[in-house]
Amino acid sequence: MEKIAVKVDDLTVAYNYKPVLWDIDLQIPEGVLMAIVGPNGAGKSTLIKAILGILKPIAGSVTIFGKPYATQRKHVAYVPQKGSVDWDFPTTALDVVMMGTYGSLGWIKRPGPNEKKRALEALEKVGMLSFKSRQISQLSGGQQQRIFLARALVQDASIYFMDEPFQGVDATTEVAIINILKELRKANKTVVVVHHDLQTVPEYFDWVTFLNVKKIATGPVKDTFNDDNLTKTYGINYKVSIQK
């Protein structure tokens, strides 16, 4: 029987009394690479933030490996949308990645040689080792995204949530990121990605959730990524040219 990494029950989130997520039931199996897709305003980023406790739902519950998120934080890593980060903050690429070690250290201990070694290894994995001393404000959009991916990698989490990690990155960076995400899946990590490019869903992901305020469908890409669910999610007779 497959192990459930994330379970969402009856989740409803509202802004100013208007529901942006309505009665969501969702089970994400361990070890899948899952895309969350849907139109603008569908609640994709809201769903991740509600799972992580960043937003408070008005109803429903979330468990991570069967326990509340508050007790499971150390098993979860999060890569936020690039636009939500203050890139002018005066810090280096290495410092940003080392922030990913704080969860295992706690706030009192300082990162030591072991944490620095892990951070350098993560930078090397995302192809950014030579930029370790560069201020993050001096990096391109794609380079900044790689740094935040390295910060998540250094946490060595079991579940990774990523909010549009391919947004505004060049083709080379996109390939580098998806290769790392597939490596994580191979290591039985669970990776959940808010994604907007429908063309790449079959190539990049093995699991997909369609969302438009309500959950439309969820399941393996080969069974779920079809014209029927696309039409229900995006509108009348929505079709995408996909290569399976």
C-alpha cells in the first residue's frame, strides 16, 4: 500500500469572505513529482501556503505523514515564488543557502563547518558554486532561483513544495532544475510544484492535480492529464497539444 505524504481534508480558504479554495480533499503519495495546474486565481499558491500554515484556513485540516504540519516542519522544504523575495537584502549566495540549515540547528546554534560543507555541495549541485560570494541582488533571475533551490536541497527534507520554480528562468536553468527534481523523486522524495506550462506536464511530472478553487482531478499524469480535465479546469473545449 502506498504511503501518503500529504493529506488535505475539507480545506477551505477565504479572503474577505470570498472562498479562494473550496472544500479541498487531496492525498499526495510519497515519492511522486506532482504538478498543481490551473488558471490564474485558481488558488494554486494558496493551497501550498495553507498546507504550510502560512495561511490559516477557515475549515479543514492538513497532515504530513499522518501528523500535523507543526510537528513535521523539519521534513518539509519550501521554495517560494521569486517575486515574493526581497532580492535587495544584503547577503551572499552562500549565506542564503546556509539559512536552509537553521531548521536542523535551531536558532541558538550557529552554522559550523559541516553546515558550510553541505551548503557548498548544494551550490555545486545547482551549478552555482562559483557564485558563492556574490550578492544575491547581483544575480540573474535564473541564478537567484537556483540559489533558492540549493537552500531547499540543503534541508534534506522528505517533501519539497515549490511555487512556480520555472518562472522567468532561461532554458538551461529550467533543464537543470527539472533534472534535480527528478533526482529527488528517484530518492523517494515527494515534490509538489505549482506549474503553469501545460505543454511540459507530461514530460516533467508523473502526477498532476487540476485546481480551480475546487479540486477538479488528481492522479497519475498518464490517467489524469486529458482534454476532459483540461476543459473542466480552464474552460470550454480547452485542448493542449501534448506528446506522451
